Amino acid sequence: MAFGFPPKCVQDIPFNGMDKSHFLIIAIDTAFDLGWKMMVIDETGFIARTRFSWRSWTEEVTMDINNEKATIKSECPGSQILDWGKNKINITAFLKAFKETKSRLTREEIEDKLTNLRKELKKEHNEEDTDQ
């Protein structure tokens, strides 16, 4: 159980030889598989929210990918000072589901999803440029 303000759990995840863009695609698919609501997705990670339940008022989960590793953080928003272990549960569930997603997706599926993500990000970037 995390105690602090706000309570959170943070863990680094090594790439173990995996390409960081492939890691990102598997991480995004994992978050969707867990039913998390994606708030932001970009080339360096994502921000998602967990579902509201009797055990949780939702947590914000952030994945930050740099050149050496990925860092996942689950954090309670607002003024909550105890998380009753929910942030650690989110990280543990993500790591388990990540392994399953990694073994399920083929290299071709990962490449297709990466191509689609890059197209979507480019489209969003172009839309932002025309709005200014």
C-alpha cells in the first residue's frame, strides 16, 4: 500500500533487446487490453486512466519511453493519500498483460500497428499546424 501525496507506484522496464517503437506498440495494446482509457499517445509513451470501480476512483497511468528503458507510473489523482495497493496492482497487471500481449502479437502485426500510429500522429501534427 502506497502512502504519500499523491500515492503512486513507479517501475522501470528494460527493453531487453526489443526495439523501443515495438515496445511502445505492445504497451499501447496492453493498456487497451486492460480496459484503460487512453488520454494521450505519442512517440514517447502514453497517459491512460484506469476504470472506476468499488476499489478505485481511477488512477492515472503514465508510460514514458526513452532510449534506455521505459518507466511506468500509476498515480492517484486528486487528494487521495492512500491507494490501498491499487497502484502496485495496476503495475503488476500491466507487466503480466504485457508479456501476454508480446507473445500474442506477430512481428507483422506490430509493424502494421506502428505504421498506423505514425500515420495518426502525423495527421494530428498536420491538423495542429493548420489550426495555428
